[in-house]
Amino acid sequence: MYKVKILVVGPSQSGKTLISNFLSDATENMQGKYRPTVGVRILEFESSNLDINKKSGRAEVELWDTSGSGNYESCWPAIQKDAHGIVFVFNPDNSAHVKQLDSLYQALVQSTSMQDSNCVVFAHYLGSNKQNRGIKLSSSFSRHVSDTSVAGPRSIKGDFKCPELLSGFHSWRST
């Protein structure tokens, strides 16, 4: 069995907790009033039938749902220790999120040993309006951006699947 630590990072109110809850099958705060994450929340779950280094396998996943507040920047080194990958989340309807995403990328990828290939980006639409589809991110984000949403009949499950997310990460530890 593999053990995987994935960080979910992005600006405040971008949908990180909603996506983290979905991926881990947690049901807390799936709908309702916005409550900012304080520091970090760690969700643990097991995922099977993953494509890990071109082999099918199971993994114990630690999903670290981080606060989007700059008040916790001093915690980033501890949070990113031993991380295998990063999910960047932003709301494309909020133009300030693009600049904040660049700052996060600089701090968590460019200034560390994290590989760009171990990162994915989710443009998370908090409403049903996807008019900003194809928003331009900086050249730091050279990888494909996946559009996600919780609105409409397809919900997040129609936009991405957890095994597809995890198969992009290459640094795995066997337990």
C-alpha cells in the first residue's frame, strides 16, 4: 500500500474545502454557510484502483486542506514537509485569485523541491456561471487546468475523478 500526502492550496473562498470533502467522501460542510479553514485540516482516506507509476494500486491518502489566509504563511514549511503533490484551486470569477495563485506557486513549488509534474490546477466555479472558462494564468502554470463545479446535475464528479487526480503524482512511498 502506498502513502500519499497531497496539499490543497489556493486563495480564500476558492472551494478548497468543498473539493477536499468531495475527494475524501467527507460530508461535513458540503453545503451551507462559508467557514474559513483555520490553518489546515487533514483528511485521511483510502483510494483504490489508482494508476501509480503505470501500475494499479491502493493508497492511503492524506489530503491537507489549507487555509487561504496569508496569516498562516509561516506554517507553510511544516505543511509542505514530505508532500507528494499539490492541488491548486482558484475561483476564475475572482480576478485577484490569479495573482494569489502565482504567489502560492512561487512559495510552494519554485522555491522548493516540489516538481511541477506533481501539481494540478482546478478552476473551481462556485456558481453555475462558467463565463470565465479559459481564463489565462501566468506561465508558471504550464499544465492543464481542469474546470470544476458543484452546481448543476453533474456536480464535481462529472468534472473530475479522484484516480485521474492522483495518477499525475509521481513521488510515492510504499508502506
